[in-house]
Amino acid sequence: MRKIYVLLSALALLAVIATGVVAESDDSADAASAFNVYSDDSSEPMKGSGSTLTAVIKSALDSQGRAVEFGTVNIVSLDGVTAPEGKAWTIQQWLPPVGWKVVTLNNYQSNFVGGTSYCIHLADKSVGSSGNTVYSTPSLEPQATAYFMIKFVEDAEANDYVNGVLTPEKRRAGFWVSGTGSNLANAFSDACSKCDFELNMSDGIKNGVVDLDYVGWLYSFLGLGDVAVGSSTGSSAQWKYWSQFYWKDSTSSWVYSETMGHYDPGVVKYFALVRQITTQDNVSTSIGVSPSSVPATLKADKCIVKFLDGNGKAVATEEVPYFGTVSAPSSATKSPSNGKRYTFTGWDTPMPLKQVTSNMTIRALFSEYDIPAVPVESIRISGPDKMQMGTTAVFTAKVLPADASNKRVTWSSSDVKVLTVDEVGNATALSPGRAVIRINNAEGSSDSKGVEVVKVTDRITLAEGYRMLAIGETLKIIVLAGPDDIKWESSDPSVLTVSNGTVSGIAPGSATVTASHGDIRAVCKFGVAGGNTPTRVECDASGSVPAISPEALRVAASGFRFTSDYATIDMPTEVASSLSTKGKPLTLTIGKVDAETLDATQRELVKDSMIFSFVAKLGTDGVHDLGGKVRINIPYVLKPGSSAEGIKIFYLSGDVLTEILCTYDPAKGTVSFEIDHFSYYVLSYVEPPPAPATFDVTTLVILLAAVVIAAGAIAAFMYRRRKAA
């Protein structure tokens, strides 16, 4: 019989435990917001959360690895230490304007507000005048930051002081300020001190006696106090005064208030002061903003002000505290253009600029005047008299006088088969012979220089590097320098043939073409696109992909795979085909970016992440939109103990990071993602938040059912035995 009772007891205990687990799972879903929990040995708060005071205190101490034992009313021990004679462990709540107040566990386990500060204090006990126990209070005062909206609905031109510190636009639109303190009155006083605002507020002393009702009572602000309007009295009297409101989260609305000293900024973080004319008993206003409008520059206490010169270049960048003052550089410049010169006259915003509340760009202003024309007297050309075939040289043109208005010259060659010259004087020697380089100015001046091009026989220089062709496509390799009788050879004629310097694509693959004459030689690589697998193209040491002809792009039935030390790019057929329609060869560059080449804001965004650059060109034109998606694969080794969920890919555009969906393949050790345009991309590891505790509810339900069935079976068995007896 005893064994049966023991079994029943064990089953009942198992049912209680299972039920408790389910209950704990439900409680965790209703946890309250964060609370600040202090202790005597730390001025920095611990963060606690939970739906009861006991849970809040325990979670805060657990976060620091500390132990606590609770009694019915208060704490029994902290970190294994019990209170000595004459002292007691207390939990005290910060309640402005009173200060710290003892709260007990037996009557304070619910209906409390997130953001409240508590302190675990080893208090001295004494007996009060009425025989009650009196506890000492902590010496620290918790500090929190609050935000204040200042706005004028009426009375906007009240006095010279207001006109001197606030613009009419700022008064009517309203603006936010912030301060830190142990109650809202202290925080508002701190905000006024930072902004240099006049403030007269009660400290709670009335007629020499402490009156807590008057802590934070506003006598005047910005030199404006309560002023009666007209002769009416009583409830119909009108007043010019500061009406005050606090933001109530539960209703998402502003609620009328009278004194700031009674609010904890850890709980009530947003407050509004509105200058208006109204009756005492009928206070109403439309504040028109919510806490979501608090500017990021105020929260960071930092505004960035850029000053641009006439060319759009930043001549200065200043970091200014919120509501601070900034001064401009003394001058700025603008380059002459279209026959005009410019004189700096000031900035498009009056300086010095006070009360800066946002990031700003300020531009220089200029007056213009005509540049007097200075005629060209002569022009002179300079450069080498002789060049080797296949080489380049720079020729220069000197226009006199130095301040001539029109210094533009045009360049030409008398024989472009021998020597070519571009629009800035860069000459290329093509074949043996003689040519004359001439320069001309629109005002009639000219000069010329003869250049002899001699043949090079001690080396071979080829114009073509690595290229990708299509099957059946041909290309003539240009010999920039070398003897006449060059021998040509392909490393794999089944892929690529060569005859007298003309190559032809035969089959998918790659081959090397060698040009030789005796002991001198030159080589260039070629690839041929096509086949049933993606055409593999390797980057060179600089991360560049060779030029791919439009025809090769068009016929690559299985697309391309571009490989480098940093990443691979899988380009599907439809993207390659779309790019081929432009009729220009495609080049790619895959590289890593040094964070030091970014601006300060971007460096702060990316921190120590890896930055990759993907650049595409068709001919000399940059390609942004690829016309479809390509897949990027970046080698990445996940550190032991790290989670793949923490791997993130971001697109970096200006000062903005945009997350891109990515996957991690642990077998290959690669991070993969798809993009439809090339730019800067950032690979980061962001520690994922801890997974919430989960409970297998199905298993618990089955366990409970089994317990109930077993208990029922045992009860029935015992009933039959008693009946039989």
C-alpha cells in the first residue's frame, strides 16, 4: 500500500512540474519592459525585466552572475550575505520628488511601469516618532535623459529676449531639446543650461518650508511667466502661460500636466511646453508632433555642417553639438568659366549660425565679372625627335603669353600610318618612317615638329592581351614592335588557331598564342566561349577579367564563371546575352577595398568588415545595371562557436548600408548572394541575439495525459481492492 501512495505522490509531483514549465513559458511572453536596478556597490544600473518585481530583481542580478534569496516581504540575502544586526536588505523605488521609497515583495508584484529605477540597499534600521521602522535611503540619484518639445502657439513676439534667442520660424514650428537629471525638472534645467535659455523654476522651498508639490513648478521660461489677459476673473480668466504636457505611451497622446518635478525621466521621457493663451479650466492645444519626431542629431548630440565652395567641393566640415553655434571659413573660391571670374561674397546662410539642430550643407556665394581677353602671341611644340616603333611619347604645347585667354590647341599627324597623336599630345609610333606633328590655335598660331620612327628588332610587343572570343570569331593581333618575319604558334590548335597573327576560335577552352623571332618572343592568352558548362575566365593578378567580345557574350550558352582570389561571379546566359547587345567588349574587375579610402562616415558604418568592389565596363563605359542577376560567391571561414545567422551582406551606397539576402555553405566555405548591379558590397559578422527559450508543448501535453491516465488506473485499482476487502 505504501508503494502505491509513493507512486501517486511521484506522479502528482511530475504533473505539478510539467504544469509549472507550461506556466513559465506563458509568463515569459508577458514580460514587462526593461527596468534599471542599482545596488550599493555600483553606480551603474543593471538591466532587469519581467512581469513581477521579484522577476525584475532576479533577472538584473542574474545578468551580473549574482545570487539573491527572497523572503516573503523583502530580500533575505544578496550574494550569500545576510543583513547584520540593525540593518535590513531593502528594495527601494525612485519616486520624484520624494526620492527613494521602500517597496515590499508581498504588496508590490504587479502594475508597475517600465523604465522605473530600483535600488537594492542595505539599510540602517531605526524607530520613528510614531513607533514605526524607518529605513535609510541610498545616496545615489539615478540619472536619465528626457526630451522636451518647445513651441509657441500664441504670444510669439512676447519680448526682446525671445526674439534674440529664437527665430519666428523655430518658435512656430517648435523644436526639441534634451537634458539629463534625476527628475524632469532637473533634466529640463540641464537642457536650458546647454541651450543658454533663461529659466526660473521652483526648488520646492515655499516660505522657507519644503513643499514637495512645488518641486519643478515653472515660474518663467525664456523670460515669460504667467500673465493675465483682460479683466476677467475666476474660471473665465484668460492667461498667457506655458501649458505643459507629458507623453503617455499607452494612449500615444499628450496629457496635460502642471509640474515637472514629479516625473522620473526614466519613465516619462517626453515632455512638451507650449506658450499659448487660454483659460485656466479649459487647457487645449494641438502640439502636432510625437516622440518619433525627435531628431537623430539630438540623440547623438552631433550635427554635421559642410561648407561647399563654388565648385561644389567641401572646404570645411564641422561637427557641432545640437543647438550649438558654427562659424564659416573666411573665404571660398570658384574656378573661372565661360569667360567669367568670380569674387567670394559670403555664404547662403547668415554666419555665425546659431541653434544648429540638423545636418546642413552651406554654399558659398559669388559675384561675377568678365575676364578681359589676352591674345595668343605664339605656340611652341616640344617632344622627342625619334621614336621606336610600338612605343609612346608625350608631346607638349606651350602657349605664350602664360595668361593668354584661349590656350586650346589642336593636334594632328601628317601620316597616321607611321605615327598617331591624340587630343592632348600622346603619340604612338606604329611603323617605320617619318611624320610631322602639328599644333594649331584658333587665333592663327601654329608650330610643328618632325619625328622619325625606327623599327625595333630586339623585342616583340603585341597590342592584344588576354581576350575571350566566340567559336568561329577571328581577331588580328597587332604587332606594335618587332621584326618582319615573326613566327606564330598556338598552344592548343583544337581550341584556337593562328595564322600570320590572325587567331580563330575553334572550340571552348583557352590557349596561348606565341609570337617569336629567334630568341625573342611575346605571348598573349585567349579564351573561347561556348559549350554545355559555364565558360571559366580567370582574373589576372590585379583582379581584372580580360576583354570579352560581344560575340562571345552572345554565344555562351551556359554563361560565364569569373574567378579571382577574392570572389567568383556566376553570370547566367541571359545576362551575358543582354550585355552583348551593346556591341562593345566587356571587362570586369573584382577587388577588395581598403577602408582607409572611404570617408569618415562610411568607415564608421563598415568598421572592421570586409569590403568588396565589383566593376564592369563595356568598352570605356561603366555598367551599373546588368540587365539581370549574377551570383557572387565569397570564400569565408566561420569561426568556431559562431552562427551562420550572423553572416550579413550589405550594399554600400553613400552613407547607407542595405542588407542583401545571403546564404552560407559550410561544406564549400562560401557566402553567396545575388545582385543585379555592381558596386561596393560589405561582408560583416553580426552576433545574432540569443534564441528565446522554447518548450515542446506537445511533449508536455502527452506527459500530462499519461500522468492523468496512470493516476486514474491506480485509483481504480485501489478502489477495487478496498471493495474486495
